[in-house]
Amino acid sequence: MGLARTRSLRDVVLILLGATSMHLASVFMGLHDHNGSIIVNTQVSSHFLEDLNNTALAPLDVEEPVEREERTVQKPFETESPPVVDIAYDFPETTIVSHAPGWTVFRNLYMSNGTLYIVSSEPSFAFPDIRYITSTGLAAENTPENIASREPTRENMDFLTPAQARERWGGAERTIQRNRIWSVEGNTFLINEPSQFLDHYYHLCAELMLGAWSFWSGAWNAVVDPASAGRTTAPPVHRMIFAHADAYGWRDRPGFNAYFLRAAFPSLTVEVQQDWEDRIRATASASAPQRAWHFDTVMLTDRSAAFRGEACGSRTQRIAAAAFEHAQQAHTLARWWWEPVRRSVLRFAGVDEPTLEIGVRAEARASDMELAGVAGGLHRPQPIVVTYISRQGARRHLIDEHHEALVSALTEMCAAHRWELNIVQAERLTKEEQLALAARTTVLLGVHGNGLTHLIMMPVTPISTVIEIFYPGGFAHDYEWTTHALGMRHFAVWNDTYHTAPDTPRVDYPEGFQGTQIPVYPPIITQIIQDRIAGRIP
Ligand SMILES: *[C@@H]1O[C@H](CO)[C@@H](O)[C@H](O)[C@H]1NC(C)=O
Ligand SMILES: *[C@@H]1O[C@H](CO)[C@@H](O)[C@H](O)[C@H]1NC(C)=O
Ligand SMILES: *[C@@H]1O[C@H](CO)[C@@H](O)[C@H](O)[C@H]1NC(C)=O
């Protein structure tokens, strides 16, 4: 047998690859870097695999490069649906559907031995810098060493050409042996952040999930028709993988996180760190050739990467801000984008349909009145419901006498206007009672704290309001940012003064912030409520 005839398929790949990389080198001279985004304005033949298939059928002793058709390379940022590819024999290339710091929707992402791989015939610089995609997933502390230790390395995310992927995970003879890649089908949310914040109702539901849902809906330009009860065209989420949190790492003590996730996504499969480790081990056994998982469509989220971006890192400290603002600026966020999630949770809690409709109905009435030219009309929901979440039983709370004075002032005001008033200590209510209350609340009021997270379940009407009492001088964006992202108005109260957007104070945690001596001057609270309901503060 002649030398040429024993040439293996791999040699053919290498010959082809040699030819192709020269081709790539020459065409990529034309790359433009333009406001940090990279535009590939060229045509390259990159579908080696089909070429290979042709080659395999041709005599193997050809010396000249095999003739190949020119095809358009798939851009890393996707503009249309990718072709269906048989992963048994092909390595579909990784593309990005949408990206913001800390939030990236990929198609065809691979994982082997704990490393996420982008398989592409594009050069790595055609993709976003990986520090804006992922991190080592370690918990965050504010020290230079810790910040450095969260920078991702090639062990966290790396690039392979399709030929390199084939070399690692391809069948030896593609006609008789399939690739060693196994598809994780459907849509996966891969959460790379550690449990540091995840085991908290606010951080999981009002931050991670709110961000995730805005980014996911925006990535697909999902349409939400208010008339069809908050249904969305966003693709379903099949699984969530908490790569760095165990079964208790994403659950909060009161149990809202699990309740919320199961209610919002009843068929969601949750995998945790141990499951991710199983997947890692399954790809890197010492006694078998390497394998890889192929993720069909995956949204990768990373807290540290989000903080490296401007929206989260320098402005809001909210990972959801990076996601939400990206979708908003891309004009891909539907008016009622959060409504499908909110309604699923509230329906699960037993809230009736008319209550779920409060927000959509109030807005429709407001726009009818605007069309009819009714100036300064009352576009307010009925009934008006004021809910004060008392924290007097918790660590951070009002001066006792101020709490009592506030309760009397609220009682008097609500009686005079025939508004409903609820004064609750959330921990004394069941989850259903808390959610049912949030679902009909017009004005939610309380000292800075987790109880205000229920604002994500409020109906969004033109007068919906969140009033957050801080120790004077103190401020944090948590509930303020979230309130505004949902289209409601937030007031930060410092005893007898208040701040509202765009006049928001700078973040500060002065002495007394966490204490039991937080003052409040009740007339400022009743004034805000009456002004909002009368439409005097739009
Ligand atoms: C490879 O070749 C076979 C035989 O011609 C054909 O049926 C198959 O569709 C080809 N596969 C690809 C990926 O082109
Ligand atoms: C898997 O990764 C670890 C480091 O995370 C490394 O020590 C090990 O050698 C790798 N295994 C294989 C089979 O590549
Ligand atoms: C709170 O405001 C009231 C009314 O202006 C004032 O009398 C009181 O001294 C203030 N309390 C604190 C602690 O600033």
C-alpha cells in the first residue's frame, strides 16, 4: 500500500485547515473595530466538515487542495436561525444571540472538563472579551487579591476551531464513529455566580430572575400581548444550572426562592453544583477519550462579569441593570415583559384573574382618557391599596414611637379617603397571603429590607409607588432600581425629606443604617401618598 493511501482522515483535515487558515489570515485584514464592536465584512469558506465529507469520498491521494465552494461564514453574532446540524458528525459553530456584561445567550456552546468552549472558525477577537462573559465563579470580596482571583482564565472559557474540536472530540473515522459530544437540548440558564447572594429572595427573584427574564425576552424580541393574559412568545426555559451553588445555595430561609421558581416555571429542571460536577467528571475520565457537552441554547450569567460593565459596576450595583438596560436600549423589551412571570407566580398563589389585570386595565384606561383628551384625568386603579410592611420585629427598624405615629397617620388618611390599608409583618403571613396582598397593592411602604422585594409582584399602574425609608443619609439602589425598571415610582425617605428620580442620592450606609433608631416624620409619607394618588407627582 502506497504512502498516500494510508493517509488518515486527520491529515486531510490538517491539509484543509492549512489552506483555510491562510485564507482566513488574508480576509481578516479587512476587520474593523468600531466602538468596541467588531464587524466581519467578508466571506470565508469555513464549513470544513462538509468539505471533509466530500474528501472522504474522493481518492485520498490528492495533493492539491480540494476544490471548495465559497460560503458565507456564520457571524459570531447571530442574525438568523442557525441551520440544523447533526452533532453526531458535525460541530455546529458557537454563535451569540445577545450579549451584555454578565449576560450572554449562546447557541452551540460546549463544555468539557469544566471549561466552556466557543467553537468557531472566527478568531477569538470577533467575540466579546471573556471577562465580560464569565469569571472563576468565586465569591466576591472587595480586595485586590479577590478581584484578581475572579478574572476568568482559559480554564473557564476558551476558543477552539471546528478542526480543533474535531481533534479532541471527533470520531476517528467519521463514517463509522460518531463524535463524542452529547447535546443538552433545549434552553438552559447557566448561572455561574456562587451562592453568596443567591440564597436571598431579593437577589434570586428581584435581581437574578428579573435580569434573566428581561435579557432572555429581549434576546428573542418576545412579544407580550396584554390581552392574552400576559403570555409571551419568549422560548420556554427548560433547565437552570447553578454551577457554584448546592441545593441549599439558591434557597432562602423563608422559602420564597423555591416557591417563585416552581410557580413561575413549573416544568423547569434545576441542577446544582453537584450535578455540574457530574457533567464535568463525565467529560474528563482518565481512562476514556475526552467528551464534551453541547448546549443547544444557553444563557450564561455571571455576577462578576456584570460588575465589570458600566451599568452594574459603576452606576447601579445591580446585575439586572446590565441585562435590562441592554434589552431596553435595543428596543426589544415588550411593555409587559415581566407580566408573564408575575402572573404565573400569582396564579399559583391563587390570585384571581381580575386582580392580575389591574395594571393592564389601569394603563388601558389611562390611554383611553388621553385619546379622549381628558387632561389630568384620574387614571387610578380601584380600590387604592396602601400596604405598610412593618419591620418592628426585625433587626433594622423604625424608632418605636415613630412607627406608632406612622400607623396612626396612615390609618387616618386611609379612612378619610376610603383607601384600603394593610399593616403587616410579612413573617406572620403565609406566602399566599403575602403574594395576594402584593398583587393588589398600589403603594408599598417600609424600611429598607427584603419585605420590599414583593414590589416585583405589584400591579404596574400609573400611580404605583414604592416608599422606602432609610436612616437619614443612607441609600442603596436595590429597590429603587427595581421599582423603576418595572415602570413604577420610588421614593427614598429620610425622616422629613424625600428623594425620587432623577434626584437619587449616592449610595451610602451611614452609622445607624442597620439599627433600631430609624426616624420618620409621618406627614412626609402621607403627603407623598396623597400627591401620587392625585397625580401631582407623575
Ligand atoms: C456526507 O455524505 C453522505 C454521502 O454522500 C451524505 O448522505 C451526507 O448527507 C453528507 N453529510 C454531510 C454533513 O454533508
Ligand atoms: C481537567 O481539568 C483539571 C483542572 O481543572 C486538570 O487537572 C485535569 O488534568 C483535566 N483533565 C483532563 C483529562 O484534561
Ligand atoms: C425628623 O423630622 C422632624 C420634622 O422636621 C424633626 O422635628 C426631627 O427632629 C427630625 N428627626 C431627626 C432624627 O432628624
